[in-house]
Amino acid sequence: MKRRTLKAEASVAGTGLHTGLPCRAVFRPAEGPTGLRFLLPDGSAPIPALLDHVASTVRGTNLSLGGRKVHTVEHILSCCAALGVHDLDVLMDGPEPPAADGSALPFAEAMLAAGVAEKPDQEISPLAPSAPVELRDGGAFYSAAPAGTLSLRVVFDHPHPMLGRTELSLDITPDSFLREIAPARTFGLREELDGLKAAGLAKGGSLENAMLVEKDRILCAGGPRFADEPVRHKALDLLGDLALLGVPLLAAVRAERTGHRNNVDFAKLLRNAPR
Ligand SMILES: [Zn+2]
């Protein structure tokens, strides 16, 4: 398939979820077959959005190169994967993209407003495993079966009474992503909040950019967008982490009790799968 990038620049500004620092993320079209990259304002080398550059996966996927780090890249990458954007430079004036409304929708809308363009002279080969791939880790289970398109079946199963077990099955297309996945917001449990803050995380978190799960209710600006918003957000994050393969994935993916660390480990297995 032809490689694609944006037709024009687009940007989203706001505050990082974990660092609490202001940031404008500018999506700049990439002329060459350079993949998805994050650029910091110090003029240093771009940080490629690839598995080998994952530095940590605590409450987000963080990339690093030569001691420089970008935090929480998965929502932007999820949009790129779903909209078929293969080459993009993300210029940031802070270490973490804006949390926006906690979902991927503001990024997707900015990219679509700029337009997605094929590069007629640049090809990209999707990764299409020829045999099933599986990962088990505690209660987490992932599998990928050969398929000609990308589909996700995500199971979210949480002991919290406000969460429980929900499932989402979806063929991933730009339309299905925009409708079913991109608007789903980040969530966190009230009981975890003090621990997150003590660990230096969620400093930019608010009810404007995250859903807060309390004992008997879920708080967020404007109320829930979906009855099963958390499983949809899990799908959003998984898609973003799978984008770290650097090429489109064609497979029927099933994922239960996902998290960023296992998402990344599963992507590493897929990278080495027979094709
Ligand atoms: Zn997320």
C-alpha cells in the first residue's frame, strides 16, 4: 500500500495528563518515509515511535532516545494507526502531548481537518502474521489470528463494582474509530489517585480530561459518552501501542485485561511472528 501523511499542518494545545505541563503538539506532514516521530524543541534527533524506543509503560506509553523522553504518546499514535497516517512529525514544546479531553477525538479531528494524503511514490508493507500469536501474563490474554484487515475484540474485566466485564468487537476503519473508539476518555479510580499523585503521575488530571471512578458513581465533565466507555478507551490505547510496530497490522486481535506493558510485549511478539 502507499504510504500516507497529512496534507497540511495541524495542532492541538493543552496540558499533559501526567506531567501537568503545557504543550502544543504540531502535526507536520513528513515528505520522506520516516515513520511517526516526536520532535522536542531542543533541536535534538527525532524520537521514533517504535517498540525499541519504549522507555516505560506506567500509566501511559513513554518513548526515549539519548536520555530525552516523551510521555503518553498512545492517543496520537492510535489516531495515526486508525486513520492510516504512516509518516508524521509531531513537534512538541513540552514533554507530553496535551491530554485534551482525555480521548483521541481532538487529535483525530485535527488530523482529518488537515487531510490525509497518499504518497504515490512511497510504499509500505503491512505486517500480516501467517500463524496465530498468543501472549498470556497473569489474567491478561492476547491473541492475533491471520486476517486481511485489522479487527479488535477487547475484553475489559475489572473487579470494581462500577466497571465489571465489558467487551468490544470492531473492524478498525477510520469511520469506526471516529465513532466508537476515539471519543472514549481516560479513566482512573478514586482509590488510586493519591498513589498516582505520590508517584508524580496524573498531575494534569481533572474531570475535564478523565473519568474518575468512585465507589458508586463515575464523575466526568458532561457525563459518560458511552455506557462502556472504559473498554473503548482500552481499545484506543491498544491500537496506539500496536502502532509502535511502525507498519499497519493486518490481523484479528483479541485482548483481555490489557495494559500498556502487555500491549507493548504483544507487539514485540507480533513483530517477530512468521509472515
Ligand atoms: Zn489512554
